[in-house]
Amino acid sequence: MTASAHSNHEDGHHGEGHGSFKSYMIGFVLSVVLTVIPFYLVMGDILGNAIWTVAIVFALGATQMIVHIYYFLHVTSQAEEGWLAMSIGFTVLLVVIVMTGSIWVMFNLQENMMPGHEQIEQIRSLP
Amino acid sequence: MSTESALTSEDFYVRETHHDDDGEHHHETGTMLGFWIYLMSDCLIFGTLFATYAVLGRNYAAGPSPADLFELDLILISTFLLLFSSITYGFSVLRMDMGDLKGTQIWLIITGLFGAGFLYMEVLEFSHLWHLGATPMASAFLSSFYTLVGTHGLHVLSGCIWLIVLLAQLQIHGLTHENKRRVMCLSMFWHFLDLIWIGVFSFVYLAGVLV
């Protein structure tokens, strides 16, 4: 009896939800689909275009992460009075800053520190 | 007059216990929130490792590139092992909510076996790479690769050790309040590791083979 009351409670949007069988299965099926598609695209070389394939792989990966967060980790905007969503938002912000910042800075560094062929020739031909 | 006062005191008492319950509840959520904050700090560690890999992952130093090394069919198997372990952990939590100790333990053991299978695949992969001469010393790409994937593997290993300890605690104490809290904390940890693995297989393996 308590269990059914509990799961009723869970089905709503309240805090410490442990999910239901249905929600776990939805999450699992979505995850399987979102895992199989990128592997299929890459292993079969379906699109024949690396850039598009990478873009789709990343998009599907991000979608699967959201599926996991919602269906397996049960993070909703209401869970723990919004603190879970708040902290994950903050973390994602920091990770995005670190990732884009590193890639941006290091890419520019590599571009500008590596002398091009012409530059080397120029220096060689100096008197 | 006296009955009325008794009634109000009763009323007060009831309200008091209710309040106490509420306090307990908040204490409980405090643990989960604290553990969540730990997971987020772990997420930052992985974020920096991903950034390191993004910067160094193309510097092969005339050594092997991802396309030469990675075998995607094996990675697909590891991915599914971890995904299955996630759903079996979910079943364990559902059993726990029903108050079924035996079911909780059985699903936890199955989860642990999937986790061990994942670790076995990873050890197999690493020893295979090592055999090919693709050691962390070979290039910046391989250093950052081993650091990122190895850190994830160590997390799974500690998750497995935690799971064994939790099984012992469940065996000794049963489904107590504390044990339920521990099961929920490991649940978050376990699903979180699966989440990180999504990033690893998308970013390191699939994109690595392509570009």
C-alpha cells in the first residue's frame, strides 16, 4: 500500500523521485536508439561526409545525455527545489567556457606560433 | 475546559511531530543534494579532461591515429554493457521502493556483473593498444586519451567496489533508511558514469575515427 502511494507520489513532479518502470523503460529505449544510430552512421559510413556525420553524432550524444539526466537521474526543474537543475546548469556553463576557451586559445596559438612555409623561406633569404 | 486544552495540546503535539518529520525529510534531501554537488565537481574534472583531449587529440607525433587503433564494434559492446547496467540499477531501485530486499540485491549483482564486463573490455582494449606500441608515452593524443578514458574506467572500478560494499551492508542491515539513501547515492553515481561515457564514445571514439 505504501509502495503504491509512493509510486503515485513519484509519478508527479515532486522532488526525490525514483522513477517508475515505465519511465526507466522509455529512457532505456530512447538511449538504445540514440546509441545505435551514431554507431551505424560511423561504422557503415552512411553519409560519406565526415563533417555532417560528426555534427549528427554530437547532436545525438547531447540528446542522449539529456535523456539520461531526465529519465535516469530524475533531474527536473522542481527536484530538490530547483537546486539540482541550477547546479547542473552552472556546471554545464563552466564546462562550455573551459571547452570553447581551450579550443579557441590553443587553436590560435598553434596557428600563430607555427611559422608557415613562406615565413621560413623569408627568414632563410634574409641577408 | 480541561478537555479543550488537552485537545489543543494534542493538536500541538501532532503538528510538532509533523514538523519533525519535515526536518528529517530536509536532512535526507541534504545528503542527496550534497552528493549531487560532488558529481558536478566530478563533471568539471571530466570537462577539463575533455578539453585537454580536444586540444591534444590531433597531435599524433608520427604515431598511430584513432582510425588505426579504435575498434568500434568492441566499443559498441562496452557501450551496451554500461547501458544495460544502468537499466538494471533502475530495476534495483524500483525493487527497493517495493521493499523487496532479495530483488534489490539480485538486480544490484546483475548491475555489478555488467560493470565488471565493461571493465574487462576496457582492460582488454588497453592491453591490446599497449601491445601495438600505442602507449601513453607515444604521443600527446595517446597521453590525453589514456587520461580521459582511464579516469572514467577508474570511476567505474570504484563504483563496482562501492557496489560490493553496499551489497554487504544490505545483507547485514537490510533495507534500512540509511541503506536506502546509500542505494540512491550509488544510483546517481552509476547513471552519471554512463552519462560521461556517452561523451567519451561520441567525442573520442566516433568523432576520432571520422576526422
